[in-house]
Amino acid sequence: MKLKRLSLIWQVLIAIAIAVPLGLYVAPVWLIRLFNVFNAIFSNVISFIVPLLVLSLVTPAITETKKGAGKMLVWTLAIAYLSTVIIAFISYFSGNALFPFIVKPIDADIPLVDKSAFVPSVVVKFPPFMDVMSALLLSFIIGLCCLKFNAPTVTNFFLEFREIVMMTISKAIVPLLPVYIFGNFLYMSKTGEIVSIAHNFIGVIVFIIVLSLIWILVQYCIAGLVAKRNPFKMLRTMFPAFVTAFASASSAATLPVSLAQAHKMNVKDNVADFVIPMCANIHLSGASLRTVALSVAIMYMYNVPFDVTMFSTFIFVFSITVVAAPGIPGGVIMSSIGLLTSLLGFTEPMLGIIVPLSIALDNVGTAVNVTGDGAVMVIVDKLMSKNDQ
């Protein structure tokens, strides 16, 4: 009988569970050095892929907007983007206020270790064609021009290019992520950094979960005020979608349930059928909350200076860059790696922490994204009703 393949989150958790004791007690230097060689090469491949990923996701997302429905499209885009940006800033300011009390600098808990023994002996570099910001700008130029001049050849090229890049990610990059995470945790365990990480991120994870639940309630309270409806009744209706999203960690897999529950929320059928599938790709409030909170915590832990201007740029660009990323397992963190390095100055060890934590918390983020789609739908339905009057 064919065994069912483990989900990415379970592969990551198993990799961490094996790497930590192995690194703490028995792993020889040569083994860690070997994995550091792999991780250095793999990291370079990711850096090469990320601009292509941005170009392949954002360009078709712009060209496909012509399939939308005028004002409904504009309202959906505006509300989903606003929701994603607002919770990101809430996550930043609340994390910035709380994390100094719960996150210690990583050097405070670890002994001095000679890390030169673990430096990879071989590093193969794959310079990207362009940086992430250039890819984003090029995506806008091509996408808007295709919309203006109706260029089907270019549009179809980028639709196929998206499939090629997504296949590369899903078939080559994602399967190797557990190996990459295994190597990072093996190294951090050997150097003693894992102790500080464990102490720091219990509180950070609790913070993310609590803020996620609060944000779901806030979204429905706002939707209730706009539509003059009971937010708790709407939340109860969307609860099956929340449970499905949490269990599957997939917006796509939850879509049938989300649509079924959306039709029970007393909104127009055409609004539900348009907003829910669209928000599955563009409404990423849970992902932005998680990514910003983890970024702030990691920067505190590594004593990396930051300010609100730096994070403002990151948040606004992040909310555009990750469009359509939910179609890829671990797509949000994969899409944001280039931004983390270029805008926030993340180093290899910092990426080695945020990648597995993001994947481990993907269930929470997906549940927030999907449940919040219902609130966006109710607001859009009310606004469309006003325009029809």
C-alpha cells in the first residue's frame, strides 16, 4: 500500500526533532560542515529564484484583473490590501513594545564557540538576474502595459512562466526545505544558539496566536458595524472554514468550505463567488502578522537595529509581493526571503530561524487569512449594495 506523503509542516518538525539532539550531543564537525555547504548552495539558489518568483506571480496577478467586475474588484483589492497592511503595523508596534521584555539577545545565553570550524569549504554562487525591487517594478510595467494594450502573447507567456516557476518551487525547492532546516538547526544546536531560540520564541509564538485571534474578532466587528450585523453570528457561520484552514494549512484546499459557508452569510451570490476565491490569493493578514512579528523578534535577538521607516517599506512591498503566494507550500516565506535580506538586512542564520517558524505557524496564518475573507466579503457586499441604490 502506498504511504501518504507527510505534509511540509510535519517534515519540518521531524527534521528539527532529529537535528537538535544530534547537534547537541553527537554530531561531528565534518557533518555540520557538510550540511553548511549544502545550505550555502541552497540559499544561493533561493536568492536566484526569488526575483523570478516575484515576476511570475505579480505580473499575471495584474493582467488577470481584467477578469474582475469593475467596482467589486477595486473594493476587494483595496480592503484586502488595507487589512494586510494594518495588521502588519499592529504586529510591528505591539511586538516592538513587548519583545524587549521577552526576547533576549542570542549572545546572552550561549557559550563562546569557535565557529570557524564550521565554515563551508565550497560555496557555489548563482547571482540573480535582478534584485527583488527591480522584479517588482518590472512586474508592474509589464502587467499594466498588457492590460492597456491587450497583449495576449506576453500575457500567456507570463501565465506559462508562472507555472514553470511554481513547478520548480514545488518540485525542487520545497522538498529540500526540510534538509535546509535540518542543517540550520544542526548548526545552531552545535553552537548552542538553539537554547536561546527555544527560550525566546515560546513567548513570541503565544503572542502571534493571541494577536491572530484578536484580529479575526476585530475584522468581524468592523464588518458588523459596516453591514449592521451581529459579528459573532457571522464568525460562527465561518467557523468551519477556520477549522478546515487550520487543519489543512491551505487556502486552496479550504476554498470549497469557505464558499459554502460564505453563501450562508446572507450576501449576494455573485459577491461571494467573486470575493472569496480572489481573497484566497490576495488577503494575507495572518501571513503579514506572523512574518512581521517573527522579523521583529529575530532582529531583537540578533541585535540588528531597525526603525518604523524600515518596516514601513517592508510591509507595503511585502503586501504586494506575496500576491498569489498561497498557491505554493511555504509560498509566503519563500516570496519574502528577498525582501527580508534586502530591506531588513537578514543574514543566513536569521533566515534559518524565520523559515521553519513561519512554516510551523502556517496553520495559524492560513486560518486567519481564510476566516478574514468572510469579513472582507461582507464589507464589499454592503458597499456594492450602496452603489446599486
